[in-house]
Amino acid sequence: MFARTGQRAVLLLVLALVVSAGEASPQSIGASLAAPPVVAGLSPAPRAGSVFRNLDPEYHRASLWTRIHSVVLGGTWLVGERRVEALPLAAVDAKALRANTSDPTVTWVGHSTLLVQLDGVNFLTDPTWANRTGPFGGLVGVGRYTPPGIPFSDLPRIDFVLISHDHYDHLDEATVRRLARTFNPRFVVPLGLKAWLEDRGITNVVELNWGESVTVAGLTVVCTPAQHGSGRTLIDQGRRLWASWAVLGSKRFYFAGDTGYYRHFKETGDALGPFDLAALPIGSYTPRALAHPVHISPEEALQAWVDLRAAKFVGIHWGTFALAREPYDEPPRRIAEEVSRRHLDPDAVWILKPGATTAW
């Protein structure tokens, strides 16, 4: 039996994190003065009235009670055999990152945070430098066991930031506030998140629906579908859209965000591919019965890479926060096994150390 304080902590965590994988609820989206360009072959996010839906008509999440029960009884903080250990960090050459104005590079900071350099432009995906992910500035939440691969102070100029959705481990309030103060980058977000950012004084924002695009610093950024959900509390579930992103310049980059597996990968590959690099999540896929609709497994991540027709693969969303039940070091092992089983090119599949930079 939990102590009274332990019960309160678990309840707060459950309310913030378990429901954060939910979907669909009324939303209020401000109208734009001019519609962004639309990419052929990509449909806008479907809705039932004012409710966002995923593309899969059979999409179904476990009940809220089932998810709460699973988290409380099987969360990583209660299961001793799921101990985690900090991943080894790569040495960061901050001077080289700041001096780079031409070579395409990717650096894994940790979790779903990547620093991408393309055509002299620097951008981040789902940035979080948080020590804990959860409500009240991480006062309650899941701890980070691998520190960021790049200290925030070592970042080069950041031109824009991609946000896939509003869950705490992908949208960290303290981090986006600090980015806005330090660099004033353009934030490119799915529908509904512009108002959330503006409420926090961040006004350099453009929001897009699936299939819409915007040009930022000479690169074309396209909002592409994902299969997931949104919400940071019990009362804002589904009010903001979830998305993946394509960034097109002299090379083509794809960022999956959080997603289950569906035909949207192939549709995006057909519409915008082939890609030069695809960043795909490989962790937080357990317990499988609950995670399957919204989180791909390592094997599904490789299939998504094939669907996208991408030349290179980089694994993200693992080894950082104690979010799921699989052993922390299992995802890269399963990737290696599936690469071997399918006779894929192992040199094209990258599992980076946090802080490691590689050209693409």
C-alpha cells in the first residue's frame, strides 16, 4: 500500500502522463489570414465535428482505467528488474557545430531531440533539456537517466524548432521558453499549439495541418501525418493536433515524432520521398497491448523506414526517460536483429550515442 504522499504523487503522474496518450476532444483553432501551401497526396487531419482523428478507421486505445492500472502496477519506478543506466555520451565539438554552414549533419541530443544542420540552417526536433518530464515543471514525473548529449550552452544558433505534439516528453515548457529567449527561433507546430505557446509569450510561431507547408530560412517544412494523440491534462485531450515532419532542401529529412504504425509512412514516402534521412522512434513500445496503437516497435520502425524510401535511418525516443517497461538497452538490440533478419544494410541504420554528430 502506498503512503498518502506516494498516492498523491502517483495520481498526479497518472493524470499527466497516462492520459497524455489519449485522443480527440473539442478544440479551438484560430483561422489563418492566408492558407499555407498544400502538398498533393497528403490529406488534412480527419475530424468528427471538432474532434481530431487518426487516419486508421480501426484506431482504438485501451480505456483510461486500463492505462492507469497498467502505469500504477507496472510503471518503471515500481519494477526493480527494469533498472536503467545512463548511456555513454559522445564528445561534442561545439566549435565545429557552430562553424558548420554547409555540411548536412545530425546530432542526437537524447530522446526525440535532434540537432539537424541542413543548407546552413540549424533546427531542433522536440527539444527537451529537462531532468524530469511531467507536470509542474517536472516536479512530478519521469526522471531522465541519460543527460543531454549537448549542453544547452553549446548549441549553435537555432533557426527553427519542430514540435510533433504536446506530451510532456516532447514539449518541455522550460526548454521552449529558454530557446525563445536565447535564439528567438521560428516554432513550427501542429494545429492548436500556437495558442499554447503564445500564452507563454512565444509569438514566433506557425501552425500547420497535415499536408500544409511553410518555408523557413529557405527550407520547405511540411506537416505530415502521425498516428498518436495529444493532451497535457484530463481536460485538454485531443485539442491540439499531433504530426510528423518533413524538411526539404538540398537533402530530405523526415522526423516521425511519436506514432503507431500505419499507411501514413508509405503515403508520406510516395508524396515527398525518397528521403535522405529518417528519424524514427524505437523505444517505449511496451506493454505492447497498450502501446501498439501509438508507439512503433523497433521492427515497425525499420518497416516505416522502408515505406518512406529513406537512405539512412537514425533511431530516437529511447535510452533517456524511464517511460516504458522494456529494458532500456533492448531497442538497439532488436534493431540489429531485425536488420540481420531482413538483410538490410547495417551501415545505413544508425544508433547514435547522445552527443554524436554524423554527416548525412
